[in-house]
Amino acid sequence: MKIANLEQLKEIKARGLRLTYPDKIKVMVGMATCGISAGADKVYAALTQRIAELGLDVVLAKTGCIGFCQREPLVDVIYPKQVRLTYQAMTSETAVALVDALKEGRIYESQSLCRIDQEDFLVEGVVRPYANPHPPELPPEFPRYEDLPFFSKQVKISLRNCGFINPESIEEYIARGGYQALCKAVVEMTPEAVIDQVKASGLRGRGGAGFPTGLKWEFCRNAPGELKYVICNADEGDPGAFMDRGILEGDPHAVIEGMAIGAYAMGAKEGYVYCRAEYPLAIDHLKTAISQAEGLGLLGEKIFGSDFSFKLKIREGAGAFVCGEETALIASIEGRVGEPRPRPPFPAQSGLWGKPTTINNVKTWSHIAPIVARGADWYASFGSGNSKGTTVFSLVGKVNNSGLVEVPLGITLREMIYDLGGGIIGDRAIKAVQTGGPSGGCIPEEYLDTPVDYDSLAALGSIMGSGGMIVMDEKDCMVNVAKYFLDFTRDESCGKCTPCREGTLRLMEMLEAITEGRGQEGDIDRLIKMSELIKKTSLCGLGATAPNPVLTTIKYFRDEYEAHIRDHKCPAKVCKPLITFSILEDKCNGCQLCRLRCPVEAVVGTKKEPHQIIQEKCIKCGACFDGCKFDAVVVD
Amino acid sequence: MPEEAARARTAYAEVTDADVVSGIINTYRDEPGNLLPVMLDINRHFNWLPRPALEHISDELKIPLTEILRVASFYNAFSLTPRGKNIINVCLGTGCFVKGSPRLLERLERKLGIKHGETTEDMEFTLEVVRCIGCCALAPAIRVGEATYGRVNPDQVSKIIDSYIETASL
């Protein structure tokens, strides 16, 4: 069937609601890539088998990632008209126990994470409680979802459906208000009115550069030409960032609907999603979603009975970081090597196949439908100053609660790390938080009260970037981190312009020398000089931002550089040529664990006698250090 | 001319390979900018890009072989040398990096006796690094074929690879 009007959309919505909230118990497993890598597929198989064995009449379903990847595999049990219970760190064994409890009609209390009493239908602006009027009494092992620090400060707009719907069901997307905004835009609004809403919302590009989205759309709309394109940049290349993967795997229609609205506003008839090949599940879910949307007439000809037509295709990336740059991305879709070209002309004037083109990031597109449905004022009520709305971060590294979080802009780094993130693993001291990927910088502890927004992070020498936020502790060497990022950008530099191709190589060589104890006086100044040069003269954003990790680590952690260069010491005890492992005689009881773990037979000693490390043989892999239960192995 | 070019092509290892490649090319024949999708599918099918397939594309899509080789050497996903049955990707994204993935890589290099980017002599394993597979919250992560493993320590990584060796010898 092809949906031609709002009434027909509402018929599908009714069907979707029955699927999402069936009359019987529904067991749901978070099956995004993160869940699967934690073992969700085994949990799902165990649930399937046990449910069949017991002949239990329940619905078993899959969903995306609710963001709390740290606690995966996550399983939810939805009791109709009562409550939804979330279980964490599930295994095949606990899955069986859970099904057994369901069979016996009792609440499974082990592995509890939280209870969810109500869900926000964000696009419609309504709250749907599970129980009416009173939620059931439950043991304290089930705190309320809103009371968990990880969730309490979040405002989920991009992630509104992730972990709540089956991403492979368009009906479930429609159940929570999906495609109503597209209907409103196409039927009730002029393209100009849509652009005005996006402009007024204050939405800025969530890919990292932060260009005002509405303005970009207006340029494209006003560019002469019949044929125009919209593109979704899903080439999420920043290491340590997986926001786009989370959205595409968990709620692909959110992106498709946003793109369709954008295409209507700009007068585009065709669009592409350029998704990196490293995300096979995201590509799979996108393909399913596109064909479902075509099936219901939400993509294709005469959408909602109007004259607006829109076709959407997927293009897979082939593993090139530079393709996240818009002109390189366009070259890649055209089937060429992904090399950037100078701008102007900007893609809004001359983009894909020379036609006016707008490229937005996955997160930017996923904000569009709620903005159109709820209005610009509603959206702009979140955030602060010049940074309106919310954005998604991947909060990872040395924090206790890692995962995907969506927060209003303006929240402080400290709140992110200590409230949502639950502090540093093992209560160690934080050293830095890295934002903006290879284009960003490392922010030290003294600036943790900085609000997270475009301008504040830029003032510190970093950038907000696409949303990677990697927390580092005292055991991370900042020179080594700078070297890591330069190794990355050197490797990913396309080679077209000399400053980036040669400059990143030179920076890398100097950093390598410093971490190997071959640093010389004056190296720091040389690094800064070279960095400034690369920034000023590179052709595209990759080169222009590549020195940022070096500059910020020098700015905030100069003493670590000096320790490497002058004292040949790595204060964090990371850089191998500058450290030695040894065994404390008085602490070693000769348990032999280190000797057995050593891959190169560098540890010698007889049982119950103190052992020794033969330095000439030691490859400094740290296996002995990790293995010792008596703190007898030390690193200097 | 085209016929002559076809005759001059390097022979495929298996006769049926030509049909597979033709099938892939035909899937995308009318798509503008079809070179990448064609090469990705061929790379997936063979696990690498055999020379005859590249010449085949060049003939069919009328794209100079030099351009195809340029594309093949530019993107990380493509391999111009045969790769092993199991492709191991160690994630070196920032999240995995700070959680110790370089040590997973070292362990694997020692275990398999190869450096990353290389393939074992028995063609069972190719060891590669990947710049983030998006499993940062479960770092460090590795991927073997299509299976992703999260929160892996150096001892586990060894066992994971053993499970593939055992499967192979069955």
C-alpha cells in the first residue's frame, strides 16, 4: 500500500503500536554491533531456544542500542500495561533463568539495570505511560530509568527511538510519530517555510564544523539548476566515535525522514547515503529501511499525494578517512579516488556531478523531523548561546559508564565525565579528555568545567567535532597520544597537497624520535612551527586540523614532552624504549606466573625463589606486570 | 577493438570467475559512478582484487586500468594481493588504543608469526588493523571475518584465534 495522506499514516501507526506494545509479554534484546560483540547474539539464541522449550507465549524481538553499551548485552521485558524492565550483562545462562522466571510468573530480579515506567513520543510531544494510573511496586533493585545518572541528564532527540523500536520495522518507527513531520512538511508547508524553521532552530552541522544547517539549505535551494542532490555523510571516520553507527543501526528511518524533508525543502529529487563499509549492520538496516519506505510510498514518486518525488540510494565507502571531507566524499560517490578539491565552488553551487548538493551528517539529518514536527522554538529551548539543541557523544576510554549519550549543548565536560560517565575507572586521576578525533585536541583536567559547545571547545584549541569523547587517565602518555593521531593522519592523508602529505610525516618522525628517547632540545619549537605551517597551507580540513592533537598536548602537557626529551623518561610509563620492567626481590614469592606468561622467556627463576627479568630479552609487552598478583613486577 | 582487448586479458584462475565478475558488473552497469560498488563486490567475493577482474572491469566499463589501479591502491578496503580465509581486524580506534589494543596486535603478530598487513603461509589468516569499528564502549575490540569481539584481553585473543584454527581443521 502507498500512504497518500495523514489518515493512512495513522492506520499504519495503529498497526505499529500493536507491534511495539503487544498484548502479551515482550522480550527485547539490544542487537546493535556493540550488543552483538558483547554476546547479544548468544543471548538471543538462548532466549529463542528456552522460550520454544517451555512453549512460552511471549514476543521475542530485537532492538537497537539504548546507549548504555558498557552494560551490554541488554535485555528488556515489557509487561503489557505495567512496566518495562531492563536487564544488564546478560549471558546465555541468565537468559534461560529469565525465561524460567517468566514461565513461573515471577519477576526475575538478578541482572537488573532499571525500570522504565513511561516513554517519550518525542516527535508528537506526548508521554506514554506503561501503567495507568499506577506503576507496579517493584523491589529497589529496579531504579527508575530517569534516576540513573547515565540517563538523567540526557535529552534524546537524535536517539529518540534507539533501543525502543525494532529498527527493521517501519511500522514501529511510525508508531512513535515517524513520518508525521514529512507529511506536515510536504502537505502543509512551503519549502521556504521548512528552511525558515531549520534556520530558526539554530541547528548547526553535527559533523564537526558547525555550519548553520538552515543557511546551507538556503544556499542550495537558491542555487540555479533543476537537478539537485542531498547526501548523508555516514563515513564516520573519527576513531573513537560511533554515534552514526548507533543511529543508523537503531533508527535508520530517522535519517531517511530527515533527508526526505531536506530534499523537499531544497528541491532535490535524489539523495545518497554514503556509509563506511566498516559498518555492515548499519548498511543492512538502511537497505531494509529504504525498501520499506519505498513500499509505503514514503520514498519514490508523489510522496503524500504531492508533486514531490525523492529517490534515495546507498553508497558504501571503501575505507578512506579523507572521504568524510565533503568534496572528497563527492569524488568517491562519482567513482573516483576520494581526493578533496579547493572550495569555492562549494557543493551548494557545484557538488555531485556538478549539481547543487547539500551534505549533512547523520546526526544533523536525524534532528530534522523533530524540528519540523515540534517547531524551531521547541528545539532552540535546548542548548545555549550559539549552540542550540542536543548532540550525541560517544563517551569512551577510561570512564566507568561508556556508551552513547545525547546531551543539550552547554553541559560541562565534568558533568559528562563524572555524572553520566560515573567517573574514572579504578578512581584513578583523569589526565585529559580528547574531543574532535584526529582534528581535535586533548583538554586537561583544569578545564573540565568548560561547557561543551562549538565556541568554548574551539577556544581551548580543540573542536567539538562529530562527537567522539575519549577520556584518558594518568596511565596515558600524551606524547604517545599525539603520535597515535599523527600516525593516523599521516596514514590517511590523501597525498594531494604537500603540506599535509609531507608535514604530517615530519611531525610523526619527530614524535617517534621523542618517544624513543632520541628527542633533542628545540624539538618542541620545531613541532609548533611545523604545525602552524601545516594548518595555514593545507588544502582541506584534514591537513588544516591534523596538527591540533600535537599543539594541544604541547600547550597543556609540555612537561611530558620535556621529560621525554631531557630526561629520557616517560612519566606515564608507556613509551617502551624509555621504560624497564623489573621484579622486586622482597615481594616476589616465586609463583612462576610471570615466567609462564612471558612470551619470550625473558623471566627466569625457580619455583618459590624470587624471579628476574633478563633485560636484553625483554620486549616490554607488560604480560608479567599484568599477571603478577603480588605487585612484585614494577615498571620504571 | 574490444574483442581484441578481451583476448589479451590475463586468464582467471577459475573459468567460473569470469561469470561472477560479469554478474557484478551487470548489477551496476547503468549506475553513474559505479566503479567503487563494482570493485567492493569483487573484493568481497575474492577477498582481494585479482588482476584479471581489474582488466575485465576496465574492458567492460571503459575505464583505463591505471585509473582502476589508482582507486584500488587509494582505498584501504581493497587488496591487490590474495588474503587469507579469515581476515582479522584489530581495531586501533582511539577508544581501543587507550584500552590496550596495540598489545592485542603485538600478541597476534607473535602468535601468527606475521606483521599486520600480511597473510600466513597456509592462507588461513590475514592480519589487518582497522581505524575504528565503532565498538568503542566495548574496547578493545577485534573482528574476525564478520564476527566482532568486545572487551578482549591478550590472553583471550589467542583463544579466539585458536577457535578458528580448530574450526578449520575439522
